[in-house]
Amino acid sequence: MRPRTWVLVLAAVFAVLQLANVTGRDTPDSKNYVSYALALGGAQPREAAVRTIAWVCAGQASKAARAQSVDVVRFHAPSPAGRVAARCRRDELRRVEHRSAAGRTGGHVVPFVGARLRAIFEVRPGYPVFLLPFVTVFGVTWGVWLASVLVTVAGGVLVFLVLRTLSVPVPLALTGQALYYLLPVGTTAMRPMTEGLMLALTLTAVWGCALALTGRAGTVRAGAVLVAGALAALFAVKHAQALFLGGCLAGAGAAVALARRRRGRAAGSGVVAIAAVGGAAVAGTLLLARLLHYPSEAESMQDLLTGHYAHPDRVRPWPEFLHLEWDFWVEWLRRQLLSPVFPAVLAAGAWGARRRPAFGAFLLAAAGTGILTQAGHPDIAIGGDRLIVPAWLLPVVGVPLLLDALLSRVAPVPAQGSLDEVSGAGLPEAHSMR
């Protein structure tokens, strides 16, 4: 079969497997995004609340029924699904009505949470806009599921395109796509939150970096446009990620340019273009966030230290934040050493990335945004490594690069055809990235 057929087969297999969990993937934040999407589609606050709550409660009921079915004591008891769903709907509606009656309304997000926390979701319209056509056409349950599947599938396809741009053989590029689906990055991308779209856009920027580093005028421009477009879209999805990714790419570009100049080489038009776009994204993000009155980093810190504003604001937040930061990373490292899979695959990915020094610097930069995001929210109670998930892009892309290097030593790999011949993407190979 043609490579593009294998890409579609992997994507289709992944999508079919996701039918095992159509509901029950939501997190406490998910209902804010779903209600936002429904409001954008014209739903009145009451309708948006009822439809969102019905979806959330159906998921809770499904999880409760599945849990009881394998409970060694109560597996033969009647299903608790109806009872759980009714109680969930009653409690959620009561909270929303209480806040609405108190005048805590405004914006697109249904008042599931307080106004200060709700303001954080209001400045993230990108994911609700992405959800809008799906929930409009397919309803909330199937619309959210389909949107999650498509954005996760897209992430895997982007990994394939990145690796093929680096002239990695097709089987190893498919391995990278499969790793995206199998590792926690795929699980996180499937959750109805910003992470799936954020990862896809981050990979779009990484693909742009790979294209720009070819050194050819046409692909340098195309790569720079991809990076700029991804960063602009990230501002709407989660502007902190646009800030982090832009800053990290600009820093990586400066490091690569400096290293090349020390060796008597030109920085390269691709490196300069990426660094310039990253720097412009940082300046643009800071300026727009200020002009649009987005919640500041101080507000985010109070959200963290007060347990989502459940306690009074901290008078001296910075010393407490730094104290928590130190304790968090000590505990995080201890937990990682109990099962050091994550550090091991990070090391393998970094070793593979060093085989393409210039591209590897930009890949490390993109993965490093996960570390920065986690450092900005040192909350050990957030499960599933959701905040640090961009760091998983390092092994997803780096491990196939490592395997390519190892296999090349064992048996020289025949020269690969162009991307136009192999993947049908109409893109040239990258011969100058080693």
C-alpha cells in the first residue's frame, strides 16, 4: 500500500478504538468549553447549561455503571446509572441557578464556576470555536467525541509529516504516528479540553521548523508561514502556550545561529526566519493580552494558591509560589523515579534529536513548553501529566530519529524519494538538517 494509505489505516484504527469510550472523558474544565461552544452557536444560557449538564452527567452515569459491573461485592446489583445521572443533573443545575440568581452571569461560559475563574476560560475561544460545528451538527455527545478524534488523528498525521520532511523512512515515520496515539500524549489529546488542539498546533509549528531548515527559499517561506499561523492560532486557544512556544523557538533559533557562527558558518535563512517569527509572537502575545485585558500572571498565581479562589487571596504570593515550586519538583522527581518510563523516553528522544542538531534544538524548544507550563502550575493534584504533555513530543519525534540513526549504522538505508513521491504532500526533502 502507498504510505498515505498506511497513514489513513493507522488513523482509522485509532478512531475505531475510541468508540470504547464515547463518554466519560470530561474533566471539570470541559463543561466550560462545551457551554462556550453552545453559546457561540446561539444557545441561550439556560439551554447551554442543560445540554452541557446532560452530557457531563451521562458520562458520570456511564462511569458509575461500569465501575459497579466489576465491583466484587456489588456487581450483581441494579445499575446506578439513572440514580447517578439524576443526582448529577440536580446538583449541577442548582449551582448554576444559584450563581445566575446572584447576578454572576455575563460572557459565553455558563456559570459553573466563579466569575474570576470563568474569566480564564472566556479568553480561550479557540477550542470552543473548533467544537462549534461538531456540536451543532452531531449534538454534544457525538460532536465532542468526533472533534476529539479528529484533532488527535491530525496530531499523529503531523508527526508523520515532520518525520518525512526530515527524510526519515516511511516505516519509522509511521512509528512516530503510532507513538503519538499510544503514548499519554494521545490520551490527553482525546480529552475534551484545549490540549488536543494545542498539541496539533504545536506540531504544526514543529513541521514549519523542519520545512524552514531545508534552506530552500520556497520551503523557508512555507515553514515560516506555518510557524506564524500556528502561533497566531495558539493565542486564541491558550495564549500562554503561544507565549511559551514563541519564546522557546526564538531562544532555540538564537542558540543555533550562535553555534553556527562560532563554527564560521552562516546562521541560515530558515533559522533566522523561525527566530524572528518566535520573537514577534512573544511581543504580539504580550501586547494583545494587555490590550484585551486578559487575566495576568498574578491572577493565575492567585488561582493556583487559593485553590481556584476558594480561599482569600495571598498577600505575598511570590514567596509562597516559589516554595511550592521547589516542593513540587522534588515530589515530582520522586514519583518519576518510582516508575522512570517518562525520564527514559525523554532521554531517548533527546538522543535521537541530537542526530539533527538544528531541528533538534527546535524540537527541544517545543517540548520544553510542557516543562514551562507545569512550572507555571505546580499542582501535583492535576492527574495524567496533562500540563506537561507537550514534553512527550520529544520522544514521539525523537525516538524514530534515534531508530533511524541506529538502523543506518547496521545497514545503510537507500536514498528516499521526495515527499511528493512518497507521501503525496508535494513537499521537498530536507537534505541540510543533519
